[in-house]
Amino acid sequence: MSYLDWHVGMKLVCVIDGPDVRASGCRWADGEAVVEGQVYTLTRIFTDSDGDAIVWLREVERSPISKAFIGDEAGYAAWRFRPVQTRKTDISIFTAMLHGAKERERA
């Protein structure tokens, strides 16, 4: 799935946290660092002036300092995230176990 398939409201999981080595001197303010394994909600995705995909997340508010340093594009690099994979619940194995138990009770 490419970034073009991402949409507002989509759940994303952080797969790479830590500072962005490409943005020298850029540090996150307290409370705005993303955490590996944490799930976030996408509120906006866009391409910045360097052509990189940037995401905004409902659960994290960028500080005024970050916005002053980075500008209106203060967000997180999309490469840090992947969409959360949702699985449909399949209870067939449990149904089969239940049927097997009922047959054993009859014997």
C-alpha cells in the first residue's frame, strides 16, 4: 500500500521512532515524540517542500517551537508508520472445537 492509499481517519502504527537523522538539529519537544508500537490516527497527509510524505496525527500536537523551526509542515515523516492491519474475526476453529466436544459427549 502506498501513501496515496492512506486516508484521514486511518489508524497507523509507528514502526520507527527516534530523531530524524536527515534533519540535523531538529529535536522534538516534550510530549511530541512518536513511540514505536503506538497506534495513531491520521488527520492529514501531504507532501512537503522536499517531496517527502508528511503525516499529522490526532494524538500528537506539535509544539509552537517545532512549528516555528519547521514551519506549517511540522508533522512526521510517513516512512515512520505503516497502516494497522485489521483482521476479521474468524471463529470457525472455535465452532469446530464446540462441535467436536458435543460429539464426544454423545459417545
